[in-house]
Amino acid sequence: MARERHYYIEAFDTVEFSSYRQYLSPFADRYTTDQTIFGLYCGRLYPLKASHEEDPVPRYWKLRNGVLLYDVPEQPVEIAGPDAVRVLEKVLVCQAETLGVGRCRYGLACYEDGAIVMDGVVMRLEADRYWYVKANGEFISWLKAAAIGLDAEVSDPGSQVLQIQGPKSLDVLNAAIGGGLSADFRYFRAGFFDLGGQTLWVSRTGWTGEVGIEIYSNSGSEPTDHDALWDHLFASGEQFGMEFSTSSSMGIRRIEAGILDNGSDIEPDLTPFSAGLGHFVNFDKGDFIGRAALETADRSQLLLGLACPTATPETFMTVHFENAPTGHITIGTWSPTRDEGVGYVRFDRPLPGDEWVGKRVQLQDHDGELHEASVELLPFIDKEKQLPRAVWNQ
């Protein structure tokens, strides 16, 4: 997620900058202080850091070994009606029709030229009711345009999202629902659960590469009591040591996990193939926006991982190969697990044979110094992506 715009704010329901109104989370009064630094994402303010002095590493290890709760700004969009699936099949490169109720699927949307316009997770709540939890950027009008002439309504359900992440996250959920969590509640599944007397949609998803869940609040006729939900979750998580965290610890972990942010890591000219996401394109389905361009698109991957033992990759740093600049860093961090700098490198061009992986390159820091680095496939840890797939065993 492109979380680079920081603001000091007071805890109002909305905050106005210029002619734009920004939405502040209904949970914000539970953690906001006069030192809180907020980022802006999907028109929503979210806690980026507790202060300029915040050290994210202790919370990072809590995420890796225990459990943390995050207040996140992802925005669900609802697509409902008899033709809801037709809208999604037209827009997404994945197949929505085969998605069962209570299932989730990663879904990219592309322009006609094959470049990625949006990424997110599509979830089927009912037979004719879907949510698309989108990344940063305007996308509701794109879906509404696709729905013209079809019996489907695209709307903002006004849902605020909490993520509970870490190895003990399912223990917290089990306690919050009063026990009985099924082992069938596996990765990328979802359902309605009673959380302290409030029925809410919960998914086995997240943005950390660890075991995790996301909880979606309600608006409309049965609005969520956000204070009661917050209190219930922390009462349920107390025995497991659950703590609140700003996104600073999540930011480290998502880079290690190879999770891409649309609009910053996934730059506007990248196709699913050049972003390393080509396996999510389903050519076995019918027509969709961008299909013709993707069928003939170059399959070379231009967005990859970079590891550097002597420097931390930072956004806009230049990467050199054979004594010439050949790419730039989109995001980076120091990995506590690998004890080296890691980040994403966007190369300007493919190599013959698509052989960037394994190449030795040089990372140029902001002082102009060159550091030896290597190119590798994402993710940086948990290469088989098994951590978030852990099965619940009570």
C-alpha cells in the first residue's frame, strides 16, 4: 500500500485538507494521541506510527510470535444483484463465478492495454452478493461503469476493517466467538461470526504473511457498535497477549512476505506478468477487460526482490547492473529475520532469457555509494507461503 503521506490530526470524524474530506476510523479514539502520525489510504486516515520515535521492531517480533491488532484503511466495495457476477467477470482477470459462498480470491483488474488498474480480494457473501476489498485508488466508478445495463448495484458498504495477525490470531477469534472455531476455516475462507453479540463478516486474510483474520464492521440498518467490538476483541485476546500496533510493524512484514502495493510497487504501466502476478490471470474464463492485450503481452518479470547486506533499500534508490543504472527501488526495509536490507526492484528492461533472478547488482544509496546486492524471487522468507495457511487445531 502506498502509505507515504503523513499527517498530524485531531480525532474528528472527518478531516478536511483543501477540498477533500478524509475519513477517520471509528476506532481512532482508542489509540490516538497528540504524537500519532497518520497516513492516507483509500481516502481514510490510518495510524502509521505512534510517534517519530516509535521502534517497530518489538511489535514486529510480537507479530511473528504472538498476535497484534491493526486498524487498517482497506475499503470494501459491494457488488450485489442477479448480474453481480457478470460485472466481476467483465472486470477481473480471475474467475468470480466459480467462487463459492464464504470463499475469497485475489483479483486483479486491468486496463484494455493490459496494465493493472487495481488489485484486491473478492469475497462472496451470498449467492448474488460480493465484496471487493480494494487497494488505494478510485475504483468504484470503474465498477459502476461495468455495471451499466446489468442488474447489479455497486455501492460502498461503509465497512471499517480490523486485522488480527500473528500465530495466535485464530486463538483470539476462537475466544471471541465463544469457542468452536472449525478447522475448515482455512486460508482465504470467510463467514459471518457472532462477536460479542454482533454478527460480522470475518475472513482468513491479511497483509502480513502470517496467520491472520480480518473483521469487517457493518453500517446501514444494523450498524456496528465499534467501541463494544473493540472491547470484546481485547478482552478475548488478553489471555494471548494481544496488543494494538500501528502499521509500522506490518510494513516490515509485508515486504518480507512479498506482498505488493498497487500504485507504488505495482506501478501504473506494469501488467500482471511484469509485476510477477501472471499466474493470477485466468485465460480459461470468458472475455474480460484487457484480455486481448494480455494474450500477446511480454511475459518477462520486471518487479523482483533485492537483498543487500550493507544497506537498507529505500524508495527511489537506483539499482545498477554492469556499470549502468537499470532499475529503481519501490519500497524497502531492514529485515529483522534475515538481518539484511530487503526491498522490491523495478527493472527498466528484461534480460535475454528473463534471467534477472540470481544476478548480482549494485544498490546506490542516497549518498551515491554503491552496495553489492542480489536479485531474488519474492517472498524473502517463507518461500512456499505456508505460514498464513496454518490449519486451526483447537
